[in-house]
Amino acid sequence: MIAMVIAVKTDHVVGVRKARAQETRRRMLAAAQKLFAGRGYVATTMAAIAEEASVAVQTMHFTFHTKADLLQELIMVVSAGEDDPKPVMDREWVQESMAATDPQRSLALMAEHGTDIFRRMAPLRNAIETAASVDPDVAALWRSIGVARRGGMKRILTAIGAKGQLRPRLGPDRATDIASVIHSHEAFLGLTVAGGWSVEEYKAWSYLTLCDQLLADRSGKRRPTRRASAKGLSFQRLLSPSLRG
């Protein structure tokens, strides 16, 4: 009985320490995100992040080792939108997109959730590009994210193509080339930052343009309206109720 009580107390102490460490890590990542976005990569020091997070600079170095390592973890957390993310291809929206019989729904989900990643990453874009220019590990990570994003798009478009729903003579490779330009960090920043569009306006444009460029003409055949295919998504209200697929 005594051994059992000791084990329970030990588990409790370990659990409390783990929770505190996780909270400290989240606080340091939040501080880094704020400073990288506001000051840039070069001007942001580990000491400055430590001060913002109210921790010792030694804690910063013990936890993340280097500023480049910290940025790499921050990229993964921010792009995923959560601390302990599932792989993107295992997420519910990707699975729904892959399984959808309506190709417009597949592209609507891509426009919705892919754009949310662009939105989260946008404030860090300058810091990432600066870091990638001086640190090969950051550059390699950023390239690998781009490759993974393109690979995810290709899997979704391959599923659409397998159902005979891509434009004639448009295979998954060429469709991925087109989609990766329309639905990209660069297009998002160009239209929302330089152009002043809202995030929802970009999502709607991306969705409609992907449909126009990628999907086979189904005029005369039954297909939901493009607005109906975007049901429940943040940009649906911007689509005309009569817009046909």
C-alpha cells in the first residue's frame, strides 16, 4: 500500500513538472513568434526572447540550443496551428477532400485549410527567408515544407483525377503545377498584403480559380453549385448562390 501511494505521488509530481515544462515551452515559442514577426530574425536575440518570455536565457539555450533550432520548431508549430500536430495528410479535412465525390468540395477544403496555414505563417515569412539565407538547416526545412505541401496537393488531385474529374489531358502532375501557383504563399501574400484583400476573398478566389483551371466541364450534368460545395466554410458567403460548377 505504501509503495502504491508513493508511486501515485511520484506520477503526480512528474505530471505537474511536465505540464509546467510544456507551458514554459509554449511561452518561449510565443515570445519568439512575436519578436521574429516584429523585429526580424537578425535583430531578435535569444536573450530578448528570454526576457519577453520571463525565463532565464540559459533555459532558452537548454530547451532549443540555437536560435535557428528555435525558429525551426516555431515554423512547425505555427504552420500546424497546434503544439502536437497530426501529420497534415492524416487530418480530417484532407481525408474528407480525398474521399469527396464532389471535386469542388475537395478544392474548397484545400482553399479553406491551406490558406489558414498561409495566414498563420505570413507574419514570419521575412524572418524565415532571412534565416534560410544564412542557415542551411532552416533553408532545408523550408524547402522540405514546400515539397510536402506540393506532395499533399498532388495526392488530392490524383484522387480527383482517378474519378475522371480533371480537365481532359490534364494529369495530376500538370494539375499540381497549376494548383501550386494559384494556391501558394506567394499568391496569398501578393493579394492580401500588397492587394489588401481579406483572407476570405483570397480563399474564394483561390477556390473558384482552381475549379476553373482544373476541373472537367460538367455543364448539363448534375453537380452542386460552387456555393453549395463550399458549405460551412468561411468564404461561402462571398460566392454567388447561382454559380454553377
